Amino acid sequence: MTHSRGKIGFMIAVLLSAMLGGGARAAETVEQFGAGLAQALQVRDADRITSAMDKDELIGRALAGTHGSDAFVSGMRQGLDRGLSQVGVIMVNNLGPTVKSKFLRARTEDGVTRVLLRLDLGDRGLNYLDFFVHQRSDGSWAVFDWIDFVQGQTYTESLKMVIAMMVREDPGMLGRVLGLTEIDNELAYQIAELGTLGQKGDWTGWLRVYHTLPEQVRASRVLLTTRVAAASTIGNSVDYMDAMADLHKHHGDDPTLNLALLDYYLLTAEYARAYAAVDRLDEYTGGDAALTSLRAGIALIEGRNTESIRHARQAIDDDADLEDPYWHLMVAGARASDYAAAMQGVRGLETRFGYEFSEDELKKSEDFPGLLASDAWRSGK
């Protein structure tokens, strides 16, 4: 049993490496708590993140429906407790040095209070963390689950899958997690092998075993999102695109997966689907300037420069600290010969983000000859 607990603790660490989340010490209001949560991520305060977790509730949700002896369940609980005790450290270690965190809003949906944060990942795009929170008996707020939009599922759902792949005392658990009415020994062995290969980081082997699974099992959200990550990690572009196609086919209407699917829609030039994905995200999040900036970027790719300018300006009006819309404005303005817009982008990038643009540098791009010859450039520089 000690060996099983050690595996569970290790797998939590592996899972948290792919999912960012955490919390902050409780505040007077849920909005203050959310702002503190974002600040804890921003300054990499591991202790504060860990202290905001309601470990008992997280463990209870992860083990809900698990069958087995009291000793078995107790062992699983101990393993989960040990892993979650390191949640703050793991979060901090996996946040890159340039990642920025921002609290967007708190809301109540289906009776659950939620705190929504945006992560600006720099060159890696963005992510949203939707934390489920409640008040402890002393009135403080705590996190009892969350959705990572890159993963597209709650953290405790992912934990359930980890547990199901690692344990043998409850053979029916795997079927319940995958939504299957029954599961035979061969399938149980294959899923367990996936767990072992994932633990070792052998993603090539993981994909090989995945493709031997029945179609209904391969279509599960947790396995499909892992397949996407595995293919991306090893640079298998063919399997990555195939995995994204399957993710769209089986789960394309899920707003928490649309951020992950957006890359696929852009790579396949399915711009209508890309806009629809952003619209679903917009509805789910209640609106965000980063999504408006995404619309500007899609319009720029399509060559609809005037629309790109409009979206970029709206994004800047809503959140002047976002970098991407200034780039969209600079390029779209230059391409549309709207040099006032282009210079608004240039000035924003220089004054807010420390960039310096020279004529020699900009001459290397075919987008900027008109801008460099314009009165707006001469007067603006």
C-alpha cells in the first residue's frame, strides 16, 4: 500500500506539471480572494497557493465513487494528501518567468461560486483557470476544484483518471471514469500501461498503446487531451493534427476546450470555426480583452485589416496592458495604409513594453515601406 501511495503522490506532481492552478489566503470578499489568488501566482508565492487549497474537499471529490476496503481508500487519501501538500511548489516551478496572471471576475453559476483568472503565457498564448471556491467554517474562501482550459476538464476529474490507471483494488473505477458500462481485463491492462508510460515520460510508447484502444475509449476527453499533449511534446505533427481533429469531432462544443482547439482551426484555415470558438469562450468567461485581441489576430491572418484594427483598438481600450493587440494594430494599420493606427501600435509597444523600432529593422519586412515613408512615422518618431 505504501508503494501505491507513493505512485499517487508522484502522478499528482506529473499532472500538476501540465495544469496550472492554486490559490491565495482568504480575503473579505470573493473578489478580493480572486485578486489575491492572481497575485500569488504572479509573485510565485508557493505557500500562499497551497494554503488556499481545501485539500479535504479536493481529495473527497477525487475519491467520490471509489470502491474498496477502508484500508485501500485510506491509502489513496494519504497519497493524495501528500501530493497536494506540494501543489504550490509545483505550480511555481511550472510557471515560466514571463507568465502573468490576472483576476478577471467572480460569479456564481449552477450554485457554485467561481473565480476566473487569465494567464498570459507570452509566446505560448494564453490560458484560463476557472477556480471553484467556497467559504470555510471561519468565513475564509478556499479552492475545492478548478478547470484548466488547456486541459478542458476539472482537476479532480484528471485525478480520478490517474487513480484509475494506477490502482487494482477497484477494477470498475476505470470504466466509470471513462463512461463505460463494463471493462475487460485486457482494456484495464492497456490503460494501466498508459499510466506507466506517462509516468516514465515515454510519450511515443503512450501513443502506440493509445492507438490500440477501442474507438469509444480513444474518444474520451481525458485521453484525447493527453494524446494532443503527447503528440505535441514529441513533435509528432501528424498525430497532433489527427488528435485535434478527433477532439473537435467529439468535444468541439465544449467551451473549456475551445482554447486548445483554436490552434487547430487556425492551422487548417477554418476561420469561421475559430471565430465561433472565441465566441463560445467569450460567453463562458463573460468577456475578456484577450479574446477581442484573438479576434484581431484572426482577422489579420485573413487579410481583413480594417476589422483587425477595430478589434485591436477595442482590446486596448479594455485592457491596455495586453501586448498582442498593439502588434495587431501596428501590422494591420501598415497593411491597410492606416498609418495613424500603425503608429498607435508602435508607440504602445515602445512606451509600455520597451521595444525600440528602427527604420533599418522595419525595412526587412514587406509590411512597412508605406509606414516608413508616411508623415505619421516621421512625426511620430
